[in-house]
Amino acid sequence: MLVETGHFALALALALSLVQAVMPAWAARAGEPALRQVAVQAALGSFACVLFAFAALTYAHATSDFSVQNVVDNSHTAKPFIYKISGVWGNHEGSLLLWVLILTLFGACVAVARNAVPPVLRANTLGVQGFITFVFVLFMIATSNPFARVMPAPVEGRDLNPLLQDAGLAIHPPLLYVGYVGFSITFAFAVAALIDGRIDAVWARAVRPWTLIAWSFLTLGIAMGSYWAYYELGWGGWWFWDPVENASLMPWIAGTALLHSTVVMEKRDALKVWTVLLAILTFSLSLLGTFIVRSGVLTSVHSFATDPTRGVFILGILILFIGGSLTLFAWRAPLLRQGGLFAPISREGSLVLNNLFLVAACATVFVGTLYPLLLEMLTGEKISVGPPFFNFTFVPLAVPLLLIVPFGQALAWKRGDALAAAQRLFAAMAAALVVGLGAAALHWGGPVLAPVGVGLGAYLIVGSALEIVSRARGYGASRARGAAVIGRRALGLPRSAWGTATAHAGVGVVVLGIAAQGWATEGLATLKPGGTLAAGPYVATLDRVAPRTGPNYEETVAYLTIRNRAGDEIGHVETSKRFYPSRQMAVTESGLLTVGASQVYASLGEIQPDGAGLRLYHKPYVLLIWLGAVVMALGGGLSLTDRRMRVGAPVRARAKGLPPSAVPAE
Amino acid sequence: MRAAPLLLLALLAAGPARAVQPNEVLPDASLEHRAREISAGLRCLVCQNQSIDDSDAPLAKDLRLIVRERLKAGDTNQAVEDYVVRRYGEFVLLRPVFGLHTLLLWATPLLAILLGGFGIWRLSRRRAPPPERRLTAAEEAEVAALMRRD
């Protein structure tokens, strides 16, 4: 019964989202502003309906209701409870429902954020958002109903794919989806502005918090996915340039560009048309990411046709939203007035350069991901575009981009002084040189690029710190002396300044982690119990190999003791081969030992009667890759708490009578 | 029932092994290093986007052994790659060759930078501040009138 009610709630959400889509336009046509309020109520209503539907499906999964097809396909009575819950979104239908839930949640947030967004913009945004919700719920009801019943109900379910039975996978999709879907709000804002034919700094200010939320979550989601692939797939890589990964990386790159161009728009009223285009592109890439992955078109052209209704519907959605919004853009963008002039060497100029490199990197990933597909369709030739291609093309675009990060921050708005900026960055450059040379001396004869990368990371981190210091110190007559004064002023800087510096330092931390992988070492051997295998500064001893029974799997575990070269015990690691009888699938569980930010990584290979094949890696400072991403997201969060982002904007009342210049310039 | 775990152990032992196995490793360290380098650039044909170095499919193992055999026979890296491409086609290369059919692919990064740079240059020229306009006689008179009123 609850399941049917959930299905009904979804149908109700479909109707409500249509109301939400139509009402703002009607209000404008009828000249009846009160009708706009209906869109607000509809947005809240459709969120409530989708939330109920999601709860109903979750309940069916939690209670292992095998009369529901979705539960049968993805659950098993013996599955641990947490995976029964995460199993809700570990499949096509459920993940779509989660997608729509987040979509309507964002819609409800916009509806509630009364003071943050001007009324007309808010209504139009809700309208666009309602239209997106409508199409997606329609897609779900028409082709991917999660509430379909099965008759007669089987006694046992088919279980979730073992690879997905992992804590990482329980939180990875929600994080990623908040990112993807968050950009739908920015998209809705952009389309609303195009419909209205007006765009200004108020728009930029209204959009920025949503972009920041989406970007921060997408950063976390990608990092989470990367860490999961690292420990679950069992061969120790952290990024594979897999089409699925690229699909999430593209909206992230475009979103990063968008984040920076909105800053220019908010501060200087420039780059308006470009920002609107980026907002459209970012969400288009999110859509492409969600659906190209779902449709399976990337692994093979032919799998697209396995379910023709779904495939055609997906193609329709993509054409409707991407094509439609780009057409609207071509038609309405010339109406948007350009403002804010600036010299090439200025903060704006550096941000334009940032956008140029980001978009070029995004285009490279896009073309690299889709090229084999297009080539096969057009000529029948099959080629592969893998990690060697992406590393060769992406890195040369990323390095200059990273080099200008602190530099741009050191330039003034409108017209900057390149020489002065370089002088202010002297400490960062010196730090890069010292750290890079130090790393090279320490690992003489090792890889060449690793010390360069370490230097780059140090440059970014010190550069971010310098940005805070030099802003706190001030310029000219108000230049502060003494650490105490600078410290006090630094604390008084706007949170967004701290957010920027933190996020940029996070990038530096990621670069450090990536560079350090140049010194990763690997050992490989077949061991008998008591045998040893070395990797870097550590030695693993195989204690024993024994079978063990888990809740819904059987496994063979290799127990290892890790010692350093001096023979002191550092810790114990278990790595196993698991077999899930319900799916007849075997997976390898790697064993990890964390020492500081470095890890010892063990992966079990072939099991032989008298021993086991074993792979041991030493991954120096590998955790920095993901910690850096967390620091970046933290920077995004810090910016969000900035006074001017705060929803409710109490500034208006307080700042009455003050000239506009009294508002902090940053 | 007691035998089940043991049976399982046997099953797993017979099952696929992960990536490079100890018994595949060449005794000559520099040859093995080259083999790993080449393997990282060759696609496992039956997997989703994995190199043969990472894959545990039997076909990947065969390819790894072929690579090592060719190296032992004294082939250069290029010769080994050519040999594998002759047998399995261009699809096997994770780094596509540079040719007419991949021109657009390889040119994308440079093209994007050049086109973007050109666009920015054009826009910045077009958006130079408009030339100063002299006031018309009527406006001059109006200004003069306003000035007098003060």
C-alpha cells in the first residue's frame, strides 16, 4: 500500500511541477503578480511529494519487500542494513528518484529564500526549475518506475552488485548529485535572466551561493569516487580517465570556470553574456554526465539501443534542454548589456585567462571522451582514447592555469601591475624553488616531474597564504607594521577572502599529493606463510591465509604484518578475495595501512595451495590528493558563510544612508 | 558443510588473477620495466577502459606474455607496439596514433586555446572605450545656462 502511495505521490509531483513551470509565465502575461506565489507553493508541494515517494521506496528496501521489482533486483535479506539503504540509489530507477529529490529540494530552497532573490527572478527561476522537474518525473513514470510490483513475489532478492556494497558508494552518489543538480539552479537562473532579458550584479550575487554549494559538493563527490576507486578496484590508481569519471569531471571544470566568472560579474559587472553561457554549459554537462553514463552509450554505441524507449527519451531530454537553452541564448543574449571595462593585466584579465584554460581543458576532456564514439559512428573505425592521451593533453593545460592562480590574486581589479604582483609573490616562488630542489635532492635519480610538481604545490600554498597576509597588511598609508596588527586585520577580512585562499591552498595540497605519486613503489611476489615482500620503506610478512564468512559473502583473507626496514612493527593489514554467492561474483578487497598521509596498500592476487600472490604498494602522501579536495570544498563552504551571501540580507536596513563605497570592496 | 570454505578456496584459486602475476615477471629488471611501460599503454580488449597492466582478464594476461616474449626476442618498444597493433588493430592503443582520423582529437587543446584567445582579443578590441564626442552647440548652451544659474 505504501508503495502505491509513493507511486501516487510521484504522479502528484508531476502535476505540481507542471503548475510550478507554468504559473510564473502566466503571472507575467496576466499582469497578476500574486499568481507568482503559486509557483512558490507548488515548489514546496512537489518537494514534499518526492520526499514521500523516496521515503516509500526506502521503506520497501529497508524491509526487503520483494514484491517490488526494484527491491528484488537490488537487495537481499542477508545484505547489511546500511547497504539496504544505499541500495535505494544504487540502481537506475532509485538514483533517478534521488536526483529528482535533490532537484525539488533545491527548488524548495529557492522558494523559501525570500529575501536573497528578487521576486520576478525567483518566480522565473522556479518556473524553469519546475519544468526540469516535470520532464524528469515524466521520464521516471514513463520508463523507469521504481515502484513496479512483481507477481508472484520471489522469496529472495538478487542482491546489490558487490562492488557497490561499500560505505564509499553509500555517500558518493548523494554528494555527486547535489553537485550535478545544484547546477540546475544556476541554469534556471541563467534561463530566467535570458527570458527577462536583464542581468546585473544582483543576479550574480543571487546565483553565487548556489554555484558555491553545487561546486563544493561536486568536489567532494568526485574526491569520494576517486578514493573509492583507489581502494576498491584494487590496483592502486586514483584516477583512470574513465568515461564515467570524465563525465563528472567536465561539469566540475565548467563549474569552476563559472564560479570565477560570476566573481567578475558581481564585482565589476563584466563577462555577463559569458557567465550566462557557462551556466548553461555547466548544467548541460551535468545532464550529459548523468545520462550518458546511465544509458551505457559510452561503453558501446550498441548498448544505447538495449532499451530503446529509455534511450530515445534520454536523447530527447538532452536535445530539449541543451538545444533549447542554447537557442534561447543565441536569441536573447544580444539583449544583455555589457559593462565593466578592464585592462588585460588586471584581476579580471587573469580570471579571463583562468576561464580560457579551464574551458580548453574541459573541451579536451569532452572531445577525448566522445571522439571514439563519433569516429565509430561516422567511419566504423575503432580507436581508444585512454590515460596516456589525457595525461599528455590535460597536464600542459593545467600547469599554466595553476601558475596564474596566485598571480591573479595579487593583481588589482581593473588595472594591475604585473611587476608589483611578481614582487609580492617572491616568497611563494622562493618556497617553490627550495621545496622543489629539496625534493629532487632527496630522491636523486628519481622521476623528473615529481619535484617540479612538489614545487608547484608549495608555490600554490604559500601564494594563498601571501594573499591573506598582503591583504591584511594593506597598502600605502594604511600599511600595517607588526605581526599582531596584521593578524588582527587578517581575522577581520571577509570570509570570502579566506574561502578563496583556502580553496586555492587546497589545490596546492592536491598537486603535492599527485606529484608525490611519482615516488610510489611497488612490490610483487608469490608468498608462502612467513615470506616477506618489500615496497619503499616497508616490508610485509604474510602471517597466514584463511577463509572467513561474512554476512552475505565468503572470503579468503591474507593476514599481513607491516614492518619498517629496521624491523619495527608498524601495523597489521588484511586483504581478501570475496565471493558473493547471490551474484556469483568475486571481488578483491585491498588492505590499507595509513602512516601519516602515506599509505601501504596490499592487494591479494592468485591464491595457491601453498601461498598467495601479493601486491604491495607504498603510496607516499597519497591521502593529500583527497584531503586537498576536502580543503577545496571547505574553502567553498567558508565563502558561503560570507556576510553578503547570508540569506536574509539584513545589510539593507543597517547600511541605510551609507554611500555605496562603504560596502567592503571584496 | 564443513568443506564449503575449502571448496570455495579451491574455486577462487582457479578463478581469475589480478593484473601482473609474479610468475610473469621477467628476470631482467630493465626489460620488465619496459614491459610495464608498454603494458600501461595497451588496452585490455575485453574490459571497460583498462590497460592490460591493470586487468585480470585472461586475454590481458596473454597480451602481457606476448609483450614480454617480443621484448626478450630483442624488439624495441615501438616494434612491440606495432606487432600488437598488427594483430589486434588500433583499438588496442590507449594513446591513439596521430593521423588524419585523429587530427581533430589531438588538435583540440591547441585549437581551444587559439580560438578562445582570438575571441578574447577580438572582444577586447571591440569593447575599447568609444571616442570622445564633442558637445553640440545646443548642449553647450544648456551647460552654460546651468552654470550661470549657480
